[in-house]
Amino acid sequence: MNLKKIFTISITVIIFLIIAVVTFLLQPSGHVQDFQKWIYQPDHKQQNLENQKVLPNQLTVRFFGVSTLLFDDGKTQILIDGFFTRPSLSQILFKPVHSDPKLIAQIIQDYDLKRLNAVFTSHSHYDHALDIAELGIQQPVKIIGSESSLNIARGGKVAEAQLQLIQPMQSMQFGEFKVTSIPSQHTPPTAVNNDLGEIITHPLQQPARFSEFKEGHSFDYLIEHAKQKILVKASTGIVPNQLKGIKVDTLFLGIAQLSRQSPEYQQQYLEQTIATVKPKVVIPIHWDNFWEPLPLNQPLDFLPYVADNTSKSMQNLIDYAEKHHAQVQLLTQPVAYPIQ
């Protein structure tokens, strides 16, 4: 066999291997159905996702993927993060991203967001804050977050009167919702996510590259409503002992890239969250493939292997929570889940 033929075969094999590896890395890192035991199943009356009515004094939450959570008591709504547009991976890599006004208008109509009072941002990466400006344009809501989040809203020409700089450890009242922001820490940085602590210093107009959405500091949110205490922790990061002394009924816990951290880090993270705040119910968030559109009447997919081993992250959380006598509920669609 001559050298030219050997070279051609070698190149072909290399190309085949590259394609095989890329194909594997883009596959979902597990299947949601493998966790059927923990998936919340609404009764048959709740199958129409958009038209579920929330009764007064009934507190519910809808999960729209990543850490976008709509809390609703039938009178007042608050939103943690604002990410509905969900650009594809190819868009993220090769094009600037922008909010989809028609989609946001549809979300407002389908989920009755005319009662939405405030949008709180956990931090300012695009998968948490891409749509906050469009929400502020279409609805007279308060946008509450760091200076970086407010500059995302300013880039969309949201009225300054709607913007409110977050005041750590100070409570805000919206209807019967009392919300307190708690300084937090983002998930440890990666090669494409190494902007932690960087700030968006000027109004950020869209379209913009995903890398222009700087983290700009991270926050957890303690939500109190009647006798319920809820903690939303969007990112897989902790400030040691920051949650000491806080006890909650429901914990929304980010698990993105949990399995990619060292065993020591994973143990500390779960100790500083589940073991510390002692929730009755733990609801995992930030586990879904946010490069796919929000599915209608279908469950969300896990992140692909290129980003995480979500099955492992999920199982680690479940094992730890159950050892600490906490019930795990997995929300896979934006149904109205009753918080009790």
C-alpha cells in the first residue's frame, strides 16, 4: 500500500472519529423518562398547560426551563429570570442572539402575564436574562437585578422607572409575595463561561453575542408567601455558610454541571443547600437542554454530554435529598405545580 493511500485512509478514519465523537457529545446526557418516579404528574384536568386557572390563595409555580420560574397566587405573579426564546446551539456559536417579540407576546397571552408584577434576575447570562427587556417593553413590570441586568433592560429601551437595582438582604413586597435577595456564587467557570464577576457597563442592545451577557454577580432568592418559605438557587455555586439559619419548605436547586465538579465540591454544595435549609421538597432546576425550544405538551430534554452528565447530576441530588428526608419533584413542563 503506497503512502498516498495510507494517508487517505488515515484522514477518512480521523474524520469518521471526529463525527462520531461530536454526535455523541450532542446527544442528551440521559433520559428524563428514567426519572419517572420523581416527575410531577398533573391530573387530567391540568393537561391544557396554558389554560390552567390559579385560584385565589392557591400558590403555584410554573417551570419554563433553566431557572425561569413563574410564581402565581391567583392575584399576583412574580418571575425569577426571563428566558423563553432559547436560541439553538448553532445560533449561539455563529450568530448574535435576540429575544423573540412574537414568542414573548404569546407567552404573555397563554400564561396571563398581565398580572406579572416583577422580574427578578439571578444573574445576567443570556440563558437567564435574554428576554427581560422584551418582557419590560410589552408589560409595565419591574425589572429587578444587578447593574448588568438593568443594562440588558436599558438596551431594550425599557423605561427607567421600571428598573430597580437589587439591594442584597433587603426584602421587597409584591402583593403577598415577600422576596429577599441573597448574594450567591455562580457555577465554577469553564472555558466558555469565564466571565464571572464581570459587569455589563453600558446598555446592551440586541442582537448581541452570547458572550456579551456578562454574569454581573449572582443572587439566590428567598420567597415568603403566607406560611410558605421558598428558596430559589439558580446556579451550582455557594458562598460558604451564606444560607445558615434559613429554613424553607421548598428548595429550587440548580444542578447544572454538578457532576463535572470534584466529589468534595459536590458534597459541600449539597451540604450547604439541602442539609442546611432542610426543605420538605427539592425541585431540581437548570438541568434542561436550553438550546432547544420550549416543548409544548412534551417533557424537556437533559443537557447534552458536551455540557453535562445530567443523569449523574440528577441522581446525585436525588440520593442526597432522600437521605435527608426531602421529597424530590421533577418539573418537566410549565404546568401549574401547587406549592403546599
